[in-house]
Amino acid sequence: MPRSHGTRRKARSILTKDNVVRGISYLLHDYKVGEKVIVDVDPREHDTTPHRRFHGRIGVVEGVGRRTLRVAVMFGDKKKILQTRFNHIKPLAGAPEMSSAAAGANSK
């Protein structure tokens, strides 16, 4: 029987959540352009799931939509753009807050 090459293969440990992970506070965070985030694939949501190779990577928010985020992730020497929903992204803890002047310069 030929081997399967699907996008979710070899991802059993990555694409499982413990029962302890509950709540919706991670969905209520207001992201701003230029903020650093962590790609954390949520297996409960299948739409707009990033590929498992991006799980755990740090990226920078490039655009904020009504339901999605555009996140730039460096993958080797290339910059990859992920467009994903809020439940696959977590804010980077300990990242410095941007000043209002820097935020204004980044949004132009």
C-alpha cells in the first residue's frame, strides 16, 4: 500500500490539545501591526490552519482583518506570509510594547 503524504501526517503530537486548555481569552486579544506573535496551531479549528512546519515559529503581524491576521514568518532566508484566524496565533510573552510613534510609522 503506498504511503500517505497528507498535510496532517506525522503531526499527532502537534495537532492535539490537552483538556486543560480552555477559555476564549486568547481570541479577545487586540493585535496591532508590528506586534510579535507565536504560531500555535489549534487542532479544533480546521479552516485557515497553517501548515505544521510553522508551528512554534515567531512572526510579526503585517495586517489585521476582521477575522484574520497576516503574519510574516521567516523560513530560512525567505519571508512567508500566513493568513490565519486568531485562534492559531498567540501573543509573544515578554515582547516589548510598541510606542505610539513607532506604531504610527508601521501602519503607513
